[in-house]
Amino acid sequence: MWCTAKRRATVIDKLLITLEGCFRLISLGYRCSRAPCPNRRAMLVSSEPAQLSVKGSRFGFDVIVQIGRWRFGEHRTLDEIRVLARQRFPISRRQVMYLIIDFLCLLKAAQPARINAQRSFYARHGLLLSIDATQPEKGNAVLYMVRELQLDLTLQAVTVSNQRAETIRTAVLEPVNALGFRIRGIVSNAEDALHRACQNL
């Protein structure tokens, strides 16, 4: 059965900021105009525009990833990231902070599938962990990143309000331990609280 699609609504109409420049992103919704069509009430929308940015955000996924690399790959502060970003597109310090949060949410959402894809490997060889703590600015919350070194896979990225051993054990290490794989070794800095948190894993 064929359909005669007619425009019914504008689903997306916004300014999209990417590393390549700023664009107006428009996505239209269509419905079949044929009365006997069983899908006449269904809105037909292209999936491609939704793959360019987070819903409700005007920054593209490429911008979010770049912000994440500056923050967690190069350990830059919010102000340093803002200066670098403004060489390519307009952005405020608060927007930088929100995009860092978006990056962590996307990273966390993708992890279960990536871990499951390597489950048989980890069941045989166990985990070799690297634990790093990063504090953007003095007095702020601390971000802990737990990576598996054999396959260079991030297992955990979580922000905590303090660096006490019990907090690290509960918020950072227990979710990794709950994966059920043998932990072969842990590489970390000389932080005493982190060493105490890693005991009995």
C-alpha cells in the first residue's frame, strides 16, 4: 500500500552549533493523507536530525565530545575550555559546565553495552583497573574515572562530594565490583583514602 505524505508539523527548528559551524536545523513531520491508510495518524519523521544533538540542546554531539576530551583528556578547567571553545563558537562558562554533564551522561549510558560486548574477555582475564581523581577547581566536587587497561574501556565515571575512603568505596568501586569480574590489579596515585578504599576488593 502506498502513502501520500503531506507536511503536518515542524518537529525541530533550532540553531545547531557544531565544530564545523552554526546551522539552522529543521525537521518536518508528515502524515499520510489517504483516508483508508492504517498509518494515517502516525507522524513520519526523519531519524537523522535527532542523531545530531541531544534533545533540547543546540550543541551538536561533536561539541559535547570535544568538551569532554578537553576536560577529562587534557584536564582543563572550565575557564580554559571556554577560551578554547570560543575560538570556534559562542559559549558561556555555564554552558561548558552543562556540556560536561551531558558528556558524562552519554558516557554512562553507553557503558553497559560496551561492557557486555567484552564480557567473555573479562570473564577469562579479569580486570586491570586504573583509577584517577580529577578536581576541576579547588573546593569543587571530585570526578573519579575507573578504566580497564587491557581494552582501554571506561567502566565508571562518577562525581563525589568528598574524597573519604568510604565514599570512594561506595560510589566509585562497588559498582565496578558488582560487575562480577575478578580484579587482577589496580593502578592509582598515592592517595591514602583511595588505597584504603581499594582494600578487600
